[in-house]
Amino acid sequence: MKIFVCIKYVPDTSEAVVKVNAEGTAVDSSRFSFDINDADNYAVEESVQIKEKYTGTVTVLSIGPKESEVMIRMAMAKGCDNAVRVEDARIAAFDPLLLAKVLAGAIKGQEFDLVLTGCMAADDGQMATGVALAEELGVAHAAMVKKVEILEGKVKAYRELEGGLMEVVEVALPAVLTIQTGINEPRYAPIRGIREAQKKELKVVGLDDLGVAAGDVDASASRIVVEKLYLPEVVSSAEFIEGEPEQKAEKLASILVKGGLV
Amino acid sequence: MGNVFVLAEHRQGALRDITFEMLRVAPNVAKELGGEVNVLLLGYNAEAMAERIAGYGVKVLVVDDPLFENFNADKYQQALSKLIDTCKPSLVMVGQTAQGVDMAPALAVEKNLPFVSDIIGLTVEDGTLKATRQIYSGKVNAQIAFKPADTYLVTVRESAFEAPDASVAGLVEKIDSPIKEDLDYRKFVEYIEAEVGDVDITQSEILVGIGRGLKEEKNLPVVQELAKAIKADLCGSRAAVDAGWLPHDRQVGTSGKAVKPKLYLALGISGAFQHIAGIKGAKTVVAINKDPEAPIFAVAHYAIVDDLFKIAPKLAEKLKELKG
Amino acid sequence: MRGMIMSTESQTFTEKFDLLGCIQCGRCTGGCPVTVRTNLNVRRFVYDAYSEEKLEELAKLAEIWDCTACHTCAVRCPKGLKPLEVLIGLRSMLVDSGKVQSTVRNALESVYLEGNPWEKPKATRYDWMEGLDVKLAKPDTPVENLFFVCCTIAYDPRLQVVAKNMVRLLNKAGADYGFMAEGESCCGSEIHTLGEELLFEEIVGENTAFLNDFQARRVITLSPHCFATYKARYPHLNKPVLHYTQLLAELLQQGNLSWGHDLQKKVVFHDPCYLGKQSGVYDEPRRLLKSIKGVELVEFDRSRERSLCCEGGGGKMWVESESKKERLAETRIKDAHNLGAQIVAVACPFCVLTLEDAMKALGYEEEMRVAEMTELLAELA
């Protein structure tokens, strides 16, 4: 099995105070912690488990800054064999379709059986890059996969639908699978492994090295424009529901139902 | 300009709510873009579903063919690709669902469509289509403009819009299947229902979390009733697990599990740092606690300061009423 | 990049933990506090670990995670061995295989990436200082007391009060001190006991270089865990390390601290394992409590080196025991309740968390309170 696993270095903003600059063009990330995207972490584990079962190699692929190499080394410590990090300021990182094009540029021309990636990035939540990548590569795919079985020339993928229902599909190899969290139990990257991973190859490339034309993946190539970023009105401060117990319950029930929360 | 296509979503013979939720925004956008709303239903034996959608005053284009008995992302993509060529819709709307995300991005690449996923708002300003979506776990909104194109594609977040009420009867128009053959590279095999009694709380959509405030095991039915009313799974703080009210695998926190439900309803949980660390993935947190100083309120979106035993039964009752 | 430090790979397990020195007397297991709750039999592990082939099997036993690293076994061992280290060695084997439970994985990765085990950003470590008149230490400016704030105190809103109160007490006493506003990172206490030996080595190297750079006469720690770790496991640290109770006792003795109020309460002091049996500090906290007018200081039957562990150490904040039996913290609180204590005074962040939890679980909130020493003192100063 020749596997690529695409991972992303993302901030954990679940508990962070997020501030947007006055121009509405950028978010201050100086106080965030960064790590591998949660779903990608499961994709790394799945790729290593498949390799351990069927032999082969796993190549980590990531578009990101130098700081993200710590995450890449951790993936290699877990068993991935080598890595390619793409860094090029011209890439329009806000557009998942263009990220898919860059990733495809890094994979095209090489043989592969599987490309795994997380089904969603925690920062922009698009859930688009993996499926777009399959289209770019011209291969089959399945999204939100919670269980994988490798068969002869194809893969049986268990897609997790809303409400816990599984949709089982068979897709021909090579294929792209976007991995849902919970598919496995990601292992720890011990320091011993991280030290050993320093010996593994980590190539750093730009668009020119990949033969991807900047004009195909920069902001001018995007079909969308991010006009502004702003904080939604209600952020984290709790709305206290007042009244007699019965009224409180009634108000809350109405909020939950109207907000589509239940 | 052409019409707005809304892709109906169905599963195991039933329409999913997202189909109707998209009808909250589709008519306005269609009007602005100078077209009308067409709901595209790809299914088999789909008459009843088609009639139900038509009841919302829209035209339903139905492909009724065994090829579409079950969802298949690639067949859907092929069908939509062909229909975009022939019908030239100005906008295609798809749910940001397990079906939608499996298909829409590939369609966008194939047809080179301007695409925005997971939108929570959609407007037309001075002829420019604009979408709102969220980034950074919902903490920042992004307003995104589409560059001019013949056809745009969006996926719409579930529950972002409230479905309108059914109105006048619209039309149902049967169209020929745009695809004629089954695919060899992707096949639907089967559906497998979630195993009952084997709950993985890390995957639960709705969780009712209980803490020390429950006081005694004999009070469990109060929260179980509420959980049942909203199809939630029960989980709890270390105290609740320690007390033996819940099994170990239901413990949330740094020494238990990290959960990421759409809704976390914290009942009688004070919110120790170690518990809160486990619910940071929750989209909406509702806290009910009689202690106004309880730290759980700092991370809650909705809060009630009161005795959970006064609130929970009433809440269950009201929710049952509202949900019908 | 992190420095590369080679560990002593060539030693066998038996050599490393001096297993042949064990006479199998069983004093370790006899004194082990968790045996009332779990199946852990540390003597048995020392015995079985002679056989190198058995190690892998032993590492898979759930009991190795029951140890709280309280060091009772080490204190009791007539041969001066540290039986608990055998359990930590077994944990290391598991850690090196990567197959640890997710909570342990997250804590370890968080220390590696963010310098704290709580999955919090490095940058927010100093947020507790907001709104406080706190003096900051700079490497090139001489300072008497350089403060090291524990990760748990820095990030847990329940415990930030410890650092805040310390600042208030120091300002009141006019002490020469400085807190660090950058570069402070986990001491590695829990990393060591969770078995991530190499990460601990790296941490020791980095913190030693970092702390040695300061022109400070001594380092003051807020948590006994940092205290014990710096004292016992940082051989190249160039300054003495104190626990804050030692500093406060000193300030009190010098007449720089005094209490403006009295406290008419019955107080019992719970000796934290890392402060007491691991570091030998028993008297200073008691001296501080006795100095408060009105305080009636009572003693647990199991006090000082016999103090009952609260189960907060040894990485147990990230590993839950399967046992349904009463938590030791609850036993401890019941003992305090029986003594009629109105305040259980503690001087360790983990003890605060476990004992306070136990007190609430037992429903004693109306009758008693668990207070970190700084909470009591700052209220009275």
C-alpha cells in the first residue's frame, strides 16, 4: 500500500478569546495553541494501521508554515515514513478548492493506493478539501469514513451519517477517504520516536517545485473573495434565563427548539 | 439568469429537514437572481416525497429511477453536472450534511463553480451573491462574495435556517434520469443502524451531562426523561461516575472523554476546569445549576440559575410539546 | 529545536531499578495506600520484573496506573529502594510504544507542544496576573526569590488564587521577589511519573538552562510537585529550591508578615506527599497555622510521613482508577470530619482538587472547608 496522508496545522480556538483586527481582514492568532487538526490525527493513525497490516509506505503531506514541522515529525514518529511540506505565500489558503489543487500537484505523477485526510479542519470547517482532492486526482472517494476495510482492488468504507447511521460503500482503489474522528484511537508520539523521526526525510517545496502555476492557486484564481471577518453578536457570554421555574423551562425549551438545537 | 436548484435530501425513504430549511432562503435569492426555486429530487418511488415538497409552493423536478434508490455521491454528481449543463441554474443549494459534503466539493471542482460551504446566510447585494459562514469553532463570521459566474454552488448548514410552513401546492415535474448506467467505481452496499446500548459519547450529537447536583441515584429518572425527550445520551462529571450513577465510559473531562456534541445540557454540574476541558468541543452549552457562581456558567451559552429538579421535568414536558 | 540528550540505554531494567537489592519483605505493599482500593501489589511487581521477558506483559497490567507516586513504599523500604520507580519504568515502556490512553496522550503532547499538561496555549500561562501588582523577574536583574508557578495553578481558575494570594502576601511583606512572564514551562513532575522519560529529560535540560540564567538567590515553587521534582531530579540546577510555605515561615519569623485578623477555627493540616514524605517539609506549614490567633491546630492520626495520599499525584489527574471503592480523599475528609476540623488546610494544588471534591461528595460543604494555605493567610493578612 502506498498511502498519502494530508494533514493541517490548526489553532485550537475552542476556549480561546478570538479577536479580529479593525479592518476585518485577519484574526490575531498570537495567543492560540496550534497542533495537528483533530480529524487529521485520526487519518494519520488509520494510515499507519493500514500500513502495519498490509505493509507499504505512508507519506505525510501538508501545506503550512515551518512551525508545523513539529506536527509532521510527530506523525512520522507514529510510523509515517516521509513527508512533504508545501510552503508558498501565494497559495490562497482560504479556498479549499485551491488547497486541493496544490495537494493534487504534490501527489500527481506518483503511484498511490490511498489518500487519507481528516473530514474536517477545525479552523475553517469547510469539509471540502478531501473530496475536492479526489476530483482533482480523478479518483474515487468516500467522505466521513468511520471504518475502513481493504478488499481486492477496492475499499469498503463505512460512512458515518447523521444520527449514527452507517452508510457502507465500496469504492475502487486508488481512492481518497476523508476520515471521521473516532475511527481509531490515535497513538502517542513518544519523544523516542520523534528523535528517530529526525532521520526521516521531510522535503520542503514551493509551488514551482511542484509544477503548479501560482496563477492557478492564488487569490486571483479563487472564485470567491473573503470580504470581511467579524465577531458574531453573541459569543460566549451566557444568556441568563430569568423567571419562575416554569417560565424558565418554557423559555429554554423554546430557544432549543427554535435554534434547531434539539 | 436561471433558477435556484435546491437538492432534496432523503434517506431510507424519508426526506431530511435540511431540504425544507433551504427553502427558507432559496425564494428570496431566486427572486434577486431573477429566477424561481426548483427542488431537485433524485430518488426512486419518490412520488410521495415529491408531493410533500411541492406543498411548499415550489416546482419539484423529480428523477424517479432505480439508480437513485440510495444516495451515491458520484451518481448525484454526474446527474447534477448534466442538469447544470442543460438547465443552467444560477445557484445550486445542497445541505452541508454527510451526503452533501460527499458530493458538492467534487462537483465544484468538476464544473469550476464558485463554491462556499457550510453557509449560515445568503444574500444578493447589488447583483453580487454573498454568503456568511463561520470559522474558528463558530467564533468568527466570514462574509464571502462570489465572483461573477453563471452557476454558483453552496452547501447550507443544518439547522441554520428554520423551515418555512407548507403553503400552496406547487408543481411536480418528472424528468428523465440524466444518467443511464450504474457506476463500477462506487457502489452502495447497505445501511447499518447505530448499535443500541453501546453509546460512544464522543460521537453523540446531544448530551445531557449530570453532576453532583443530581444528589442520588434514585433521581436518575428525572434526567433520563429529559434525555429521552431530546434523544440525548447521558454522560456526567467524575462525581456522577464515582457515585455509580453512570458507567465509566460516560465520564467527561480530562480523566474521561472529550465530547463534541451540538448541544451539551449540563445539569447540576458545577464545572471544574477538568470537566470543562472535556466539553470544549461542544457547540452550544446550556447550564442549569442552583449556584450562581458555578464556573460552568462561564462557558455556557444559555444559563438557568435554579434547582435542576424544578427545571428538568418542566423542560422535558415543554420540549415534548414543542417537538410534537 | 530541542536538545538531544542521550539516556542510559545500556542499563537493564534490573540494574536500573536495583531489583536485586529487594529482599521481598513486603513493607512497600504493606504501606501502599492504594491497596485498599485496587489490586496493585508493588512488591509483586518488583519480584516479577526480575524477569526481563515478563516486562512487556507487566506493562499491560492496568494496576501500573494505580500508583500515585506518593513514595510511601520508598519511605518504608529498609533497603532504600524506590519500588514505585519500577511501575514508572513499566509505564515508560508503554509510553514508548505510543499505546497509552488518550487522556495521558493529550497531557504528554500538551507538555511537549505547549509546556503544560492542560492543553492550554503557552501564551495564556500568565493570564492569572491580570490586574495584579506583580513584580516580574528578568534574567539580568538580581532577585532574592524567583517564583515558579505550577501549570495547574497558572491555568485552573480554581487554583489561580494561590498565585494571586502569593503576590498579595509578598507585596505586603515587602519581599524581594519576581515572577516569570515568559519562558516558564512545566517542571515535568507528572511527565516523569506518567513514564515519558525522554520528554522529562528534555524538560529538565531546558528548565535547568532557563532557571540557571536568572540571577536569583533561590527558586520558590508554589506546588510541592514542582518543589520535589526540582529538588530531586534537577541535578544541575544552580540555586536552592524552596516551597512557598518555607518562605512564608521565614517572612513570618523575620517579622515581615503578620496577621491582622484572628481565626477562631479548628484546623487540620494535610501533609502533601510531595512536600512531606518526599521533601521533608512538615513544620513550616504548621508554624504558619499556629501563628494565627484563634486557630486550634489538630492533627490527623496519619500525619507527617504517615500522611494518607489524596491520589492526586503520579499522573492520576489523567488516569482514573476503575475501582468503585471509596477514594482516599474521601477517607481523609471523613477523618477530618471526625476530628471536628472546620478547615482542612493544604499546600498543594492537586490536594485542593481531590480533597475539595471529596468534601462536596460527602456533603460536608456546610460544616467544613478545604483551603489552600495561601487562601487562609491572604484573608487574614
